[in-house]
Amino acid sequence: MTFGEKLKEARKEAGLSQEQLAEKMSVSRSAIAKWENDKGMPDINNLKAIAQLLDVSIDYLLDDEEKISFTIKRSFYRNVAWCLWC
């Protein structure tokens, strides 16, 4: 899912319209629409506000994948730990 799709889904899950979210964030409704349509990205302060208002993590919003794969990361760290003892 894209950032915009996740933003829209989280906003609807929170029961907010674009206008209501915009009002809470002190931005325009068109800014919310632009972000939801992947025509732009909020700055870091707005991103933090979105995450807090919609009760989602920034990682969730920014990651293109729906789930983070921990298998690859674990494998990498095991190899690094093994090499440290080499």
C-alpha cells in the first residue's frame, strides 16, 4: 500500500473526514487530499501529527509493504555476529 492509501484508510478508521483531519492539523483539506492521492508528502512535523492523531506509527505510514519481514533482518544479524567471532 502507498502512503496515501494508508493515510486514507487510517483516517476513515478514526472516523474523520478529510476536512476534520485538516482542521485538527491546521492544514487545508486540499493538503490532505493531495497526500491521500500520493501527489505529495507531509513534512516531518505533519507526519508526526498524523501518526499521533490517527494512532498509527510513522513506520506503518512510510513503509510500502504491509508487513515488515523480520526474517531477513534476523539472518543478517546472525551473520554479522558470526563474523565478529571469526
